[in-house]
Amino acid sequence: MFSRVSLILIGAAYIYYQVNALDCGIAELDLENNITMETQTILSGLNMSVSIQVVQAVSVNVMISEIELVSECFLIGDTTSCNCSVGYSWSNEVCYNSSCCTETTCTQNVAHIEPLCVAKVQVSIYGTVTLTSGSWDADKTTQLKSAFGSRLNGYESLNVTGSSGGTADFKAVVCIKLKTSVLNQLLEDLMANLSANVRVDNVGMVNITAPEDIVSYESSPTLKCTFEGSVHSTGWKLIREQKPLELTSGTVVTLTDCSSDPKYSSCIAVTLNKVISSGSGTYECRFTFGSVTHTAKAKLKVALLPEKITMKIDPPVADCSDSSNLEKPVIVNVNATIQNSNESYNVFWQFPGAGLNKGSKPASEKYCTENDNWPKTPGGGTVINQCENGKTGYKSRTCSKDGEWQTVFSSCISAELKKVINAAESFKTGIGATQEAAMGIFQSLKDTTKSNSSNDPAGISASISIMNVMATGSESITLKEEVFDDFLNAASNLLANDWTGVNESITNDMSLQYLDGVENLVKNIQVNNTLNISKPNLDLKVSKGDCNISVLNVTVKLNETGVQFKTVGVKNLMDKLNNRFKPTATALHNLILIVTKNGSSSTEITMDFPIKQLNDTELHCVFWDTNNRTWSDTGCRVERDSNHSLSNHSDSNHTVCKCNHLTSFAVLVSKYDTPDEGKDTSDVILKIITYVGLAVSICSLVILLIIEALVWSVVVKTDLSYFRHTALVNIAVFLLLADCSFLASMSPEKLSAHWCLILTLCKHLFYLAMFSWMLCMSVMLIHRLIFVFSPLRKRVFMFLSSIVGYGCPVLIVGISYVYCRYNEREYYEKATCWLVFDGTLDGSLFAFLLPLGTVIFTNLFSMAVVIFTLVKSSAPDGSKSDDKETFKSIIKVVIFLTPVFGVTWGIGFLLLIFKDHKAYPFLLYSFTILNSFQGLFVMLTGVFAEPKVRQELLKQMDKGKYDTMKNSTSASNTKER
């Protein structure tokens, strides 16, 4: 009996009663009929509407949209002959189970296999063979073709597209979707037989769906890829200008796994959130299994809007100041430039002043005059100029309502730094966000911050913003430890500058952004085990489990098993952060400690800071409160014993802090608490005394120098008087310079670190020079009293005095500053703009106190010798009148020599000794009054107390009066004649 079995592929469109959506499906129908009946006759008799049972007792009606003959099998006795229709090929099940893998007639009994034949689709296999040894030749090409042709179902062709040495590229074409496991086994056998590495990419196995039309600007389109088969890994790429960019979930890109859909064994999707021009291009999805990668591509077009508009206004300011001709129009040309695009735009212009009445007067009658590139501008107006020297950004300057130019604001940065910003912004979106891209960004940031050695606020701010952008990206994009080195180098370079050129508020904001960026990056960058990286201004330690490490001389201890801790010390940032912790609180150690860990459980951390507690101070362990943007001591404490004194963990050389949370830590120092009213009143009075005293001293010293210039030629007739007045003039000059420097540094919080350092150096040098010349005067006086008949020669005095008065101060200041820099110690305190006191004989302050003590001791000895000489000279007579005169002489010596010998500065040493004594306020007021008015005392005792000077000054005054009267008389006689 002859029979024919026909497999009919029926495409049916049906509507489920549960939903209102339209689904499409494919069904197969097997027909068995006698040879005398034609298949086409049977197909034409089918009803185009059928009922299909979906679940038990539930059926739905479907409409058949297309009927097509797929295959026919002829069964004649034990002989079988099956063929696929045109456009169809044997399925993988038929090929690999029955060895029917070509389009020829299959004589196996395969009629029962489903599916029997499948529709042809072109699948392209692109591969590369890399031999471990030897070169590619024709025999290997034959071996390659034979392997693919004999083992792949639907094989059509294979061509070697290129070869070089031991590498060959090839393309194979098959007409059905491959069985991935078969292809993987084929490749493994090839690699073994050829002793080579083979990798292939397939196109045609993956279905990709994407919006066909142009998507709207800032819309959120989704692309989806499906694959029927097992996979090891998946991924997406965006190909733009023939450059493939890996996609990772970021601020724009969102990758999802849609494999939960029962229709597909593997499914991935990418959604672009608020897509812009950077999202246009060709998207490629991939599914990888072993050495085989299956890909599919689709283009996405975005309706673009110009993202960068450059405007140029000529002239930048319309000059309407000519009130005599208000009817004359002022012509202003405005040009707007965008990037070249094929989009069609509707352009609209708006001008805020378009509604002004014709002939109305300008809003401001005050103008800022033209200044360099800043044109004449009305009060309240702001001028914007383009950057120069190839930089990007702009510069703006505001004219105040009073007609005064304000400080120039500049956002100009180098073209190289702008490229790094663009790369970081792109990385954050998830487009091209690979480990290699991150390493390139941090390396470029390191290079630009290293080359930007000057205090460029715009460049520093832009560099900090790059760190914050990368920190934002690292929340969802994995960064590995290889980026740490360049990142820490860049962060350290930024702290090498003082950030001058901007006001305190901007500096505080920049420092806060810096701290946030560093902390978040340190927290998010993944480290496998432990790590130790040290840079000039940052020190990073990564440890696991029980942590006991040292960072910038700060010991950190944490105890938690199986947890990774990251600790980084940051120098030169403390003084830039806003400090509202306490009115008198200042940073004693310019160090911030950042500690993070993986996990959210609470942890107690112990930190041992190398900070010495000074007398009359209180230490506070604080952390940076990101919500209130200031320091807080909540959850932190200084380790103390039961008597509320520092425990054995915290001594005069160390401060131990304990906190029950992790973040950025520091130590602040403040005065011991005293009644606020009394403290404020005392501070105000002392400040007023200092201001008044310095002003009087400066004026007095100027008068002294003028008088010395007038009487110099008369009063320096002898060597002794020459020595005295030379020393006196030098004392006055250096005291004048020191007082001016002191006055300029009275408000250190308003000074930049750069100026604070300069003023500290000036005060250190000028005060030492003043005391050195006081020493010269003292030694000269002693020499005169002891060696009466061996007077100093003028040349010898000037040579020795120049060494002591000029050379020694410069040498002391230079050595102390270089020593501090070399040993990475602080030379000055930013909070006081003065030298650092770290304890007994420790700190740069002793480079001032030791020379000062030496001079004061020597000068006191000189005064004692003078007094002893006076007493001795009056002793032989012994009368009461002589004793009285001797006493007067002693009083004169003390009064006249104390200011020029600097003895009043000895009260400063008493202040160090009697800090907690009741006499402390008296000594403090005495020190302030005597030394702030020192210039006045020097003028009175050094000039007006000397008879020769007074006489010559009176002569000069009388001569001036005589000349005035003579000129007046001469003029009168001339008038009478």
C-alpha cells in the first residue's frame, strides 16, 4: 500500500479570551493519505477557522493566516523517501539522529521526527584560527573545510578570508540555526587536531528587536535580544564610528535579563534612560557559550537637539550711556553656533529687554569704565568673555551697582582637561564603561593635575568634579584595584596647591566635594586582598579581618572577622573644610582619616593620633557630618579614665579616639571652657589694645626714622654714637616691618595658606633681626664699659654686627623652614599664622624662643653690669645724696634700656610658666601692652631721651622758623619798594 505523509506548517493568528492583545504562533499538522490523493487538494479543503484546546476544557478559536507545504515522505513497503520543500532544510534532530544533513532525499524513516524540516535562515560564522606553532597553509584550509562540511547541518560554504603567519580568518555559511553544543565540539576537535586556538562569532542565531522609527530626544527606548540555547555570558556593545563601546548599567544604560519569559531560553535587554546623541548608533548583543559567540545588530536613531550652543555677542555690552541721543539705536550682533547635523530645527530667540520702551533711560546711571577686555558696563550688569590660549569655558565679571568692577570669575580649563571631563561623563552613563576606560581617565587626570602646578581654581574644581563623576559611576560600574595608583596620584596632586584665588565659601565647597569623591571612590573600588599605596598627601591601606595598621603615623585598630577595611589618610585638606564645631576649635593636625568597610554592621574603631595636647586646650574626636556639612563629635570620644583625665592610651604625645561608626575623622583642639561673657570681653579688650598699640608703634617708628635722618650727620660724630644710632635705626626698621606683618596677620581666617606662610616667615625673620641688633647694642655697651681703653673700630663693629644682625636671622629661619619641610612637619599654624608649638623643645616655635631667650638673657646681664658699674662708682663717697642720685641713675638705665634691649619680651616666658596661676591675666595684659606699644617706647627712650638729638631737633625747628620769618620779611620789603 502506498501512502504519503505530509507535514503542513500552519501559521495561525489567534486571540486569547483572557487578554485583548494579538499573539501569533506556528503549528504543525501531519496528514497521512493515499498516493492517489493530491496534497494541495487536501490543503485547499481545510477550514481557515479552527478551535484549539489551550488547557483542559478550555478552547479558543484561531484564524489560519497562511498554509504552506514543508515536506513530503513516500512510504513504499519498507522503503522511505523524504524531501524538504524549497526554502526548507532538514532539522538538527533529523541531521544528528538520522544522518540526513543535506538537501537531498533522506531514505531514513524520519517521518515521526518533529520538526522534520525547518525554514532556511542564513547563519554566518566568522572565525579566527591561531596556530601554536608553524604557518597556515592549503592543507590546513582543506582540513578546516572538511571539518565544517562534514559535521555542520545545513553547511553551504567556507572561505579563508585572510591569513598571516600562523593566523587565519575564515567565514562559513550555514542555512539553519546551529546546535551550539555541536559547534563547540567541532571547535574543540579542531583545536586539538590543528594545535591551535579557535574562536568564532555567529550572526543569524539571535533575534533582536529595536524601535524601527526614530526615537524622540530624551525618550527611553528598549532593545531586546533572544537566543534559543544555553549560554555562559551575555553582553551589549554600542558601535559608533566603527568603534565598539561596551555597555554597562549606569546613569543612562540599564541592562536587564528577560530570560524569565517562558518563550525564550536566553533573553537580554538594554534600556536607554533619557537618551541623547551619545545613544545613537548600532547596538550589538552577544551570547557566549565556550568558544562560540552569537551576535545580532540593530541601529537606533535618535531625533537630536543641539547639546552645545555657542553664542557670540558683538559688542558684549550695549552702551546706552549717551543720554543726549536716546533715539539712536544700538546695534548688537548675536551669533549662535551648533554642531553640524542633518536635523531640521525651529529656532526661537528671546531677549529679556525686548519690552523696554523706546527712548527710556538706562536702569543704572553708574558705569564701570573699560578695563582690558572688559568693556564699559552699566552697574548691575555682567559681562561674559570667551577663554583665551585655547582653553574652553568662559570668564565673567560683574559691575556692581556702585560702578565698581568685581573679581573675575573664570571657568576656563585646558582642552586636555575638558577631554577628561567628557570621558568621565560618558563613563558614568555606562557607555564604554570598561576597566581600561577608567584607567585611562585616571591616568589623564593624574597627568593634567601634575602639569597644573599653579593655583588654578577652575582647573582644580574641574578635576574634583571628575573624581565625583567617577565616584557616581562606580556605584553601579565595577572598578578594580588597578585604578587606585593613578587615582591617588591625581588626588594627591590636587592637595599640593593651596587653592587660592577663590573666596572661603567656594574653598569649603571644593574641599567638601573632594572629600566626598575620595571617600566614595575608596569605598567602591574593589580590592581582592590587601593593598598598600602611599602618595605625598594620601596614604591608603586595605586590610582584612582584625585591622591594626598605621596611616600617616596614625594607628587604626578594628576588630571584625572576615571584613575588608579600607583606610586612607589625607593631608592638607583639614584647613580647607568648613569648621563650625566650636567657635575656638581649630585643627591641631592637618590630617583627615577616611575609614570604610564592606558591610553595614556597626563597628568600633580606635585611632591613635600623634597629637600632643597643649596646656589650656581640650581635644575633640570628630567626624565629618555630610548632612550638616560640618564636624560633629556624635559617636566619637577621646579615651579617658575614670577621673576624666587622659587614660594611659592618651598622653601628652598621643590622642586616642574611639568611634562607633566609620567615615572621615579628625582631631580638633579648642581652649578649655570658660565663662563665655568673660572670655569674649577679655578677647575683645586684648584685640583692641593690640590694634591701637601696633598703630601707635608703627607711627612712632616712622617718626623715629625721620628724626634720625634729619639729625644723623650731627649726632654721629664719635664711633660710640655711630654704633648706637646704627643699631637703633636697624632695631626700628625691623620692628616696623615686624609690626606691619603682625598687623596684616591679625585675621588668619581671612588669609590663604600661601599668604599665611609668607607672613609667618616675615614675622619670624624680622623679629629675630630686631633682637639680633638689640644684642649688638648690648654687647657694644658691655665692651665699652669693660674695655675702656680698647674701643671697637668702626669697620670691625659693622662687620660683626652685619653677621649677627643680618646673617644669623636669615640662617635660623631658613634652616628651621627647610627642616620642617624635609621632615614633613608643620612650620606654621594656619589658625594663628605663627609658628608651631608641639611641646617642650618640639616645634618650629623654638626656632624663635631659643634665640629670643639667648638675647634677653644677654641683655639682662648687660643691664646688670651697667647697674653694677653705677653702684660701684658711687660707693666710695657713700653720702645719702649720692645714693639718691645712684638710685635715679639705675631707674633711668632700666627705663631707657628695657625697650631697646627687648626685656619686655621676657614676660612671654613667664606666661609659659604661670599658665594656670592667678597672675596669668595680669601677665597677659602686661605682655600685650608693653610689646604692642614697643615702637613708642623705643622712640621716646632712643631719640627724645638723648640730649644731642633734642638739641639738634630744636635747632632744626628754630632754623625753620627763622627761614620762614626771613622769607616773610624779604617779601614785605619787596612789596614796599
